[in-house]
Amino acid sequence: MHFLPEKIDEYVVKHSQQEPQILKELSRETWQKVLNPRMLSGAFQGRVLSMISKLIQPETILEIGTYTGYSALCLAEGLSENGTLHTIDKNEELVDLQNKYFEKSGYQNKIKQYVGNALEIIPTIDASLDLVFIDADKSNYINYFNLLIDKMNSGGIILSDNVLWSGKVVEKLQPKDIDTEVLVTYNQLLNTDARIETVLLPIRDGLTVSRVK
């Protein structure tokens, strides 16, 4: 869902850096072979992730929700020379496709993949984090934040995707809509937690940038 008028959105995309060829190929293969291809970050948001990562030049990145690896490759573009990206996904069927493009990209040696429950895996990652991208099951966003916050370096950035949830966060909450209920609470948490400062960007489905003090 786009929250800008279509012509403005098209203009923004046209006048932003274009995605590298390898990401075009990954996007095409994802749409051809994988269920729910709309889960891809997409070209424009991918360039936003790349830009933020390049500005930070993180030593350590954590991504929750690898999917086919598109956003991981975008984030890896900004890694410092000896940096590492840890990426977690519960779907083991996607690992081969991820590896295919991680190898093509040249970032494979900087990427550590985990398959399983992120709530169980995060505590096992013994690293201080400079950049985090949360883009997995919305019902656990608060749980992820609580596991991550004490691992963050001062000045570190937490990026949270889909925080507008197709506009549902400003509509009347529907019974049993757990994802929207959690996102409403999560957005409030990010805006009030004294340990961070937050800006919610109306990019695509909403991207929150939270800086750790």
C-alpha cells in the first residue's frame, strides 16, 4: 500500500537510486517461484535500507525476517570492512535461494544465516548491535524489541517495517486482529521509551527509525 498519491510515488521512485542488477534478478526469481512475493522490501525501500546502512557503516547488523534475502543484501551494502550481518528466518525452504544470491553478491562470508524461531535465536547471538531490521511476524514485534534493546550499541538504529499495516493502525480495531493490536502498542512503545528516539516514515507500508541513546 502506498500512502502518497500515485504520481508522487512514481516520481520519488524515478528520482531515487536504482537497485543493482543482482537485486532485480532476485526480485524477478522471487515473484516467479516463491509464495507471497509482496513480502519483498522492493526496489525503493531497499535503497532506503542501503542508504541508512551506508550512513552508519555498521560492524554488526541483525535482520529478523530474511525471506529470500533481498533486504539482507541491501543492508550488507553498508557493512564495515570486517562487519557481519546475522539474519533469521523460520522457513528453511528459502535457504537455497538465499544462498544463491548471497554467493553472487560477494557478501556471503559476511552473512550468518539462522533458521528457526527468532525469539530463541536472538539470545544466542553474542554480539553488540549497530543496526537492526525487524520485518517478521508482527505479533512478536514487542518481544523482539525487548530482546534486542539491551544488545544495542549507543547510537545504534532499529528499523521496523510495516508499522502502518495498510493503514489499519488508524482504523477501528477488529476483533481477533492481533497483528494490528500489537503494532498499535508497538508504535506507542517506540514513541515513549526513554532509551530511544523515533521517527515513523510513511515509506510504503511504514518504516520506523529508532535511534538508541
